[in-house]
Amino acid sequence: MKFLHLSLLVLALSGLSSAIAAQSSTHQSDGLMTWSDLTNRPRPKATATIAYGTDPMQKIDLWLPEGQGPFPVVLMVHGGCWLTRVADRSLMDWVAEDLRTHGIAVWNIDYRGIDIAGGGYPGTFQDVAAAADKLAADAGKYHLNLKRLVAVGHSAGGHLALWLSARPRLPADSVLYSAPPLPIQHVVSLGGLPDLEATAESPDNGCGTKGIAGLVGAPSAAHADVFADTSVTRLLPLGVEQILINGGYDRIIPGRLGLDFFKKAQAAGDKVTLSFVSKTGHVELITPDSKAWTQARGFIQMALEK
């Protein structure tokens, strides 16, 4: 495959760094959290780590509550602008632990980002699909109840979580198509980027615009429309319940991107909820004691009971 040119990668990283710096610099004046406010906390430990491939990034952390199960389960997908050097699954450790303490198992997946060998198109998508299907294969072994399942993604992971739920809608001739995929009926997107075309045209988003090319690949005779099987908007209606939670003060992912996707999903006939949390940035969305995460956990718990 063709890899993202270094200059484009630098642009994508600089865009994220600028957004994070902007949010961090306003911490004292508006009370928003910085990344260090989260990552400097004592780090909890997962129950087990499971491989779904041979690459070091093809790993899953399993967080099991106390008891015998069967446990309701969250399929969790981290963000980081689809860049491995920006984030990995460990960024979700604290909310994974919070869910575990509330009796919910967590299947916290990793994947190859667009900046490492094998990532991009189709590898990044194939990784998250394989990690999800590993959940289907191993659910019995770990006493996980797939009838009570919610996919949760943060930032770029919000896109991937929604994409996982859309796999039954993939074109049959897509290299990303595989059957049968793990059935997902509920998705919670936390500051997500589901519409890749809109993201590519929005220079004010913290992931920048150039990195999308590394995710979707270059147009070719076999893949002329690079968004047809990669952008969630193109796969609407998903036929699953979608909950979108955005920070009202998020300087990394503009709230209008969530609003625009909400309107498109709703117009397509999907059941979709949009919530803007006041005085909330991007970090609060995955911080256990924040108003945003408390709301997200409430939505997750309600979905698991349906």
C-alpha cells in the first residue's frame, strides 16, 4: 500500500498539537482539563491482554468485573487522529476501570495507525474489525454477554466505533467487507469524527485535514470513491441506536461536526441522540469523574438494559 507522505503526517500532527496547546493554555481561565490532568493519575491495570494478530499493536485489553458473569460488555475504541504515535488503547484505561467498577466488562482494542506499517487503508479498518470479531469468538471464554453490548469510541475512535456498527452496510465488493460481522446495536461516540469528508474539509478540527488521505487511501481504479466504505455518513442509515456526546468547549473536535452528522443520521431515519455538555473540552469526555463521562456512562448503562 502507499503510505502517507511524511510532510502530510507532520501537518496532521501539528494540527493536533496546536489544538491541544490551545486547550491546555486556557486551563486556568476556563477550567478545562488538560491531557496531563488525566494521564498523571494512578493507572489501573486490565485483567488480561489478548492478541488478535502478530503486530505489537494488534492487542486488546480485557477488563473484567468481579463475579462469574455473564457480563455486559463495552467494545471500546481509542482516538488520537488515527495516529499510533498520538494515542493507544492505554488512554482509555481510566474509563475502562470506571466501567469495570460498575459491573461492565470492557474490550479495549488497539489498532495500527496511519503512521506505522500496515496502517491506513485497509489495515486500520481491518484491525478494528478483527478485534471486534475476536470479541465474538471469545465471548464465551470470558463470560461476556453479547446481547448486552455497546460500542464506545472517543475522537477518531468515535468514527471507528460507528464504522464497526456499519459493517453490515459495506459494499460487497469492498476489501473491508467480511461476513458475518459482530452485531452492534448501540454506539456512543464521544467527540467523534464520523463524517470523513466533512473532517477533510474542516481545517479547524484538531486532527487536521491532510491525515484523512492516509486513512482512506489514494483513489485507484479498484477504489475510486475512497469514502464509500470508510466514512460513516456514506453508510447511513446504520440501523443502530447512536448517541453522540460533545464538549461545548471542545477545541479539538468542533461541535458542529457532531451536529452535522446528527442531522444526516436523523434524516436517514436512524435513532440518534446528540448531547452537548457545557464547560467541557475534549479530555473531560474520557475522564471518570467529569460531568461528560458520568453522562456517557449513564447512556451506556441504559443501552445495556435494552
